[in-house]
Amino acid sequence: MIPNKLNPYTRLPNEMYPTEIATMKKQLQDRNGVLIYFFAEERLWYLPSQNELENKMPLQIVKTATDGMIYRAKISYANNRRP
């Protein structure tokens, strides 16, 4: 799940947001995961925008649809060199 930037009930910032984003980034990279982002910003105002996510982590577009996008973490070959 994409971490909440704001608490939808109190509308206060999620203090754990930076840690939760870092965890999501690591999990996507470690597990070769995908991120499915639906275009519903007016309904999900408490989540980070698509642009914010693209700027916070290296994402590669896998598929574009009319209602969203599928991303995969970009692989950094510099970090995956074999000894």
C-alpha cells in the first residue's frame, strides 16, 4: 500500500511518511515488486501524488492505462555488480 502523506481523519501529516516511503522503495527493489498507481487524486487526496512518487524513488513505467500506471523499481546496475 502507498503510505499516507496525511492522516485522512485528522488531516495532520503522517510523521512516519518518510520512513514508510523508504521502506516501500526498499521492498520494491528487493522483491522486484510493482507499484500500481490509480488516477484518483481528488478521491485519495491524502496519498502522495504520482509526481511525488516518481521523484522520491527510481521508477520505471511498465504499463500505462487510462485509469493508472504500473511501475517497477529501476534497477541500478552499479549496486548489483557481482564480486
